Amino acid sequence: MNKAMPNHAESAAEAELTPRADHASSPAPRALATAAKAPRPPATVAKAPRAAAQPTIVNEIALPSTLLDITPQQAGTQTLLRGLAILEAAAAGVRDLRTFGAALGTTRSTTHRLVSSLVQARYLRQVQGGYLLGPKLIELGTIALEQMPLTAVARPHLESLAEQTLDTIHLGVRDGDDVLYIDKIPGTRGLEMRSRVGHRMPLASTGIGKAMMLDLKPELWQSLFDASRRALASVTFKPDNRPDAQTFMQRMTNYAAGGYTFDLEENEASIRCVAAPVRDASGAIVAALSVASTIPYMSLERMDELIPVVQREARAISEELGWRAPQPTTRRIKR
């Protein structure tokens, strides 16, 4: 009975992730030469039996098609993409070798070798329930974030917002009780406001600052409101549109529910703005952006229209920082 010959492209690919055998175990040159002259039986690929439920499993994993559409000639690329596909499958919740193999269409032995290599390199870790993403990915993710400054990530989205609105665009981060402006694109309507890169203002007196307060508890809202009043005690507002504490707290409650904030001339006379928070991979608010202009160009009706526009760009920046929108949970009905 003829035994099934191995797939040579697959074997070459696996060699990229598996340790090389010691030279002492290699066949002698004479034996290799003799074997090369001997006729070889037709090569066949041994296929592992597939369970009936496997197509459903593959669809649930939803791996990118580019990771599965690999030609046999691309041996090194095949192994690399298979390894990446395993990591994506693990991120999607796959835990066992059988499901990894179903997703990739590989035999159990091939899947085991790939997974073992990833465990050895710390890209996966083996636990009692199967396999999880490993510590090496945490290290690389941290480095990736360090190499991706917020201003560089946000700038294209700020420019897009400026082009859409023609108004002044700000990007700011929290620094204690203040907002620190780290980027600004002036509007094209011939207007200028006092904000500038490096400028600080109390969080509770600006739209962009209040956007960074949305996740805080109400008692902290009150504390930052009081700090803002103390910081601006010597500033004269004409007219004075600053809200009292009760109005401020009610507005913050509404803003937190909607995921946006307004500045209704609370920081600078005749200047209004619409702001939204920027989140990182953990979901924490790390920055905020705003669209600002004078009252003639920023009616209350237009401010309402700008809310989804500003939120869209803030979400886009957040997603580049690794944030993902919470998925709705399905409630199981008891029968």
C-alpha cells in the first residue's frame, strides 16, 4: 500500500516556524543522491476529516480573506499568514486546536506545529482551557502606542473636520484641572480667537474641557466647576453667560447621556463650540476635539447638526488608538 506523500510546499512553509533538525540527523550525501534517482510515487495530499459543523465555525471567526487565499508557491508567506490567522482567531475567541485547524483548513499536525511555535515565541500562551493571546503582543501593542503620538493620529481627522465646517478646530488633553490645547486649525471665515497651542483654560469653562469630564462622577463635576470659578474670578464677562452650579450640573448630565458637550459663550464672549471625547484602547477619555465659531455661524440649530459630525471624527481617532465601540449584549429569554 502506498503511503500519502507530504505536501512539499506546506512542509517548506512549516520549516519557517519550526526548529531545524540537528545536522547529525540528516541523511548522508550518498543516500540523498541515491534517493534522488529513485522514482517517486505520485504525490497526494492527506486531508484531515472535517466535522459537519466546521463551515459554521469558520464563518464565526470571520478571518480576512487575504489570510486564507494563499498559493502553494508562497511557502514563507503561507506560514506567516497562517500564524497571523491563528492570532486573529485567538483574538476572536478560538481556544482549541481543532477550531484553529478548521479556520485555516490545515491538518491537526500542521496546526499543532504552528500553535506550538507561537507559544514558544510568546505570541500565544497555553492555559487550562486552551490558548490565549500571549504577553509578546502586549509588549508590541505598548510600543505601537508609544510610536503613535496623539497629534499625528488626530491631525488628518482635524483637517477633515476643518474642511467640512470651515470653523476653528481644537484638540486638547487634560492637565490637572485645565485643558491643554495641543493642536489647532484656524477657521477660514476670517475670525480669530484667543486659543493657541500650549494655551490652558479651566476644564469646566470650555466645551473641549467638559468633553473630558463626561465619565467623571457628579461630585467631580462640582469640584471642577468650583475650580473654574476660582480661576476665572478676576475675568470680566460681558455678557456673563456662565451658568450657576445647578444649571451646570444639569447640562453635564445631559451631555454625558449624549456623548458631546457645548460651550455656550462660557469661556469667551460670542464664541460657541461643539466638542466630543477621544478614547484610547481601554475606553478611557484621553483627549477631546471641538469645532468653534462665533454666534453668527454657530446658531443653536447648527450646533445640534454638528454633534454627529464632531462625534464621527472623534470616534475615528479613538479607533486608531485602539478603541472599539461596545457591542450590544443579547439577553437570553428564559423559557
